[in-house]
Amino acid sequence: MTPPFQDFPTPSAGLLAAALCRLQEGVLLYAGDGRLVYANPAAQVLCRSHPLWSDAHARIEDLLPPHALPQARDEGRWNDYLPFGEGRMLAARLYVLDEHDGRFLLLLQDPGLVREGDQELLRRHEELNVRLTAAQAKLLQAEKLASIGQLAAGVAHEINNPIGYVHSNLASLQEYLSSLFALIDVYERALHSPDPRAMQAEIDTTRERLDIDFISRDLPQLMTESRQGIERVTRIVRDLKDFSRTERDSAWKLADLHAGLESTLNIVWNELRYKVTLEREYGTLPMVECLQSELNQVFMNLLLNAGQAIEERGVIGLRTGHADGMVWVEVSDNGPGIPADMQQRIFDPFFTTKPVGTGTGLGLSISYGIVAKHHGRIEVDSAPGAGSRFKVILPVRQPPRGA
Ligand SMILES: Nc1ncnc2c1ncn2[C@@H]1O[C@H](COP(=O)(O)OP(=O)(O)OP(=O)(O)O)[C@@H](O)[C@H]1O
Ligand SMILES: [Mg+2]
């Protein structure tokens, strides 16, 4: 009779070593300080073809995306496909072996080695992945358009305001112009009269009647104010256009996050202006490799959430900083805060505490996805009565494709 599984004795070290040597899956062991301490033959073959991985002194944190180790430490494991040069992908699984000294086990598998019968499964998996990515892109765009829909009235107001005073300035300018033409008319008559000096008195009265001194003071001011109004409208329209754009090519570009924050503020400002005092504390930020319009969507969601958390009057803090190849943008509010048990759920799709028709519950889940795509993370610090802080942490440079 075969013994039940738990009755097998633990195999000897020799037997385990022989098994590791025959495995087609790459097995790598790392010490707590990130040094490689063991690689089975399959791992050695896999890594040999890669410039970075073939360096046996490379540390684990330099080989994996920045969020891999933190996630493995938090959840015990991390897995994903790793670009491995020349368009090749490897399935990678990382486990924390020992919580105390932080040893890691990394398994690498070349999907090309998967048995014949699994190829169909892989193909279906890839097909589903493509469809999922397309669906996610649509959702992203739909959420963005829904927010723009919500904000439309506010944006219209932001545009209407300057248009209103430019319009009234134009009416004054028209009046000023007819006064100036009337004065020119008197000057012309004087010029063509046999004795121009005799008309000096008429010129003086006309100047006084038409209040030309006031016009010459007011006109430059009107022009400056109108130009600023038009510039403001142009800026809002441009921000809105940038914001609603889909980044189809999804190529990373270097961007100024402060400029992104300011244009996002332009769009949401009408939602916040009546109850919020904004406190900016911007640090010095390098240009960041990112998809700017998607990050703006994250900032908008966080700003709107902060504004919606404040009932009557409150403060929203907007802080930025930079250290060790990472940048961070923090949106804080002094609203009611989020209870600990709820913090687990706020990133879930469709989780909302807002009345029907106000929130879809997608803001944070979409923001989480965007930030993860940027190899970053969002940290929440909140407690009932103590307000909330959402910190978006991003790498300044994205890991090279295929590295
Ligand atoms: N700054 C905050 N203060 C208090 N609660 C917050 C804050 N930000 C988010 N939450 C909570 O997290 C929930 C989920 O937020 P999320 O942005 O995903 O959805 P929503 O704001 O409810 O709806 P949507 O963003 O789709 O309009 C909110 O309903 C709210 O309960
Ligand atoms: Mg929201």
C-alpha cells in the first residue's frame, strides 16, 4: 500500500540538489542583503543570455521592478512576466523564504519551455490579456470622460468668467475708440483750418468732455486684463484637451509633474474654490518619465476625493518631493479620515461611500492601476478625525523595456 503523502521522509540534501539540477525551471536563492547565493543549472543557462542577469554580483533589487520586493515582503510572494531581451518574456515568481533574514527564492520559467499541450492555453491567455488590456484602456477613457462630464459645468464657469469681462471690456473699448475718433476729428479740422491756434479752446473742451485723460490711463489696463482673460481661457481649453487625450502610443515621455498638477488644478478648481484653501509645498522635481495625461487623471481623482471629503471648509495640502531616484506627490485633506477597516477596500473597483449618482467608486482603483503601470505605488495614511494623506510614489525613470 502506498503511504499517505505526509508520511514521506524529508529527502536528503544530496537528493534535493540532484532534483534542483534536473529542474527545467530556473531556481535562484538570494541572501537577505540581495546577493545571489545559489543558481541551479537551468537558471544559469537562462541568465547567461542576458547582459544584466549574467552578472552574478547583480543584486536582486536591481533585477526586478521596484515594487516586486516590497510586494513580496507584504504579501509573501510576487509574480509577473519579466522582459528578458529580444522580445522574450520569462515567467518570474518570487517568494520570501525567511521573514527575519529576508532570504528570497526566485523561480524563472521560459514560457517557450512549457509543454506542447500548454501552448494552446498560453495562446488563449495571451489573447485574453490583449482583450483585457483593450477593455482596461476603454474603462480608463470612460472614467476620464465621466469625470470631465461631472466637471463640465465648473469648467464652463471657469471659461465664462474671463469671457464675461473680456466682453464688457470690449464694449468699453468701443466707446473709447469713438471718443478717440471724435478727438482726432477735432484735431483734423484744426489742422486744415487757416488758424489752428484759434481752435485750441475747442480741442481742450473736447478732451475734457470725452475724458481723454481717463481713457489714456484706463485703456492699457483694459488691454492687459483682456489679454490675461483670453490667455486664461486658452490655458483651460488646452488643459482640457491634454486631459481628455488618450495616449494611444503609450510611450513614456519626460514630463514636468508640477505643470501637470497646475493644469489639473485648473480643471478641478471650480469644484474646490468655494470650500478649500489650497496649500502648495512644492519641492524641486526632476523631469519624470511617465504618461502625463494618465498621471493627471490620478491627481484629479485624489484632488476631487479630498475636496469631496471636506464638508464645509477645509485645507487641501499639495506637496511634492524627490529622493533616491523616486518622486512623490502627496494630496492631503483635513476631512473626516478613513477608518482602518475601510482602507482595505477603497482601492476596490466600485467601492464607494458616496450617494448614488455622485461616485462610481472607480477613481482610486483606476488611479492604482495607472500608478502600478508606472512601477510606483500609492500610500494612504488616514485615521478618523485626522484627515487623509494619499502619497503617489513614482520612479524618475522607467525600467528599460526588455531589460
Ligand atoms: N480623501 C478621502 N477622505 C475620505 N474618504 C476617502 C478619501 N478618498 C477616498 N475616500 C473613500 O474611498 C472611496 C472610494 O474612492 P474612489 O475615488 O475610488 O471612488 P468615489 O470617489 O467614491 O467615486 P468616483 O471617484 O468614481 O467618483 C470613497 O467613496 C470614500 O469613501
Ligand atoms: Mg473619487
